[in-house]
Amino acid sequence: MPDPVEDLWPPEVGTTTVVPPLAILRRQAVILGERTQNLIEGVVETMPQGDGFRQLFYIVAPSFDYKYLLFEIRHGVIGYPVTAFARGGRDSWQLETQEQFVRWLKEILASEETKRVVGSLLAQVKA
């Protein structure tokens, strides 16, 4: 017997060319571990918040069970725009597109603060 209700979803449902912020953050977390032989790692914690998500990016020294919150982002279910917050919520940025988010993230990861934190933790782990 044929299905009495036809499939009403369009063929392109579930397809997108946009890379979600979570995928970008997770990839950078993995790369940090690879660059430090997993002595220092990146960890992303994701929590639902309202109609979207809150994601915290930590630099972690697993051997010490230590986590350093580097930044936080918040975004809707669609992914962009992203609101980004520096450690402690002192500063925030509104990033409208994936390209703006990637550019901001690159600046944060290359910042003096980030380099000092990773370098310091790495030195302590190797001590």
C-alpha cells in the first residue's frame, strides 16, 4: 500500500556550504594538541543557550587537570552571526560571517596572551 502522505521536504534540506563555528573551534583544538604532542590541548565545551549555543574554548594541560578559558562565543542555531567574548567578558565582538569569525579567531590564537599561556603551560608540563 502506498504511503498516504508524500515527502514534502525539499531535496536540499540538510545541505549547507557554511562551516559551523563548532567545527572550526574543534579543528583548532585538535591542531593545538598535534603541535604540542598532546601535552597541551584545546577543549571546546558546548551548551545550549536560548535559541542557540554558548561555546567555551579552553587551553588544557591534561597532566595537571588544568583548564584556562581563552574565550567564549555565542551564536544562534544557524551559526552566524557570532558574538565573541574575550576571557572575563571584558571585550566583545560581533562577527557577521564565517570569514569574519575565522579572521578574529586567527588573531586570538596568535595573540601574545595565548602564546604566553601555551608557552607557560608547556614549560610546566615538561619540567
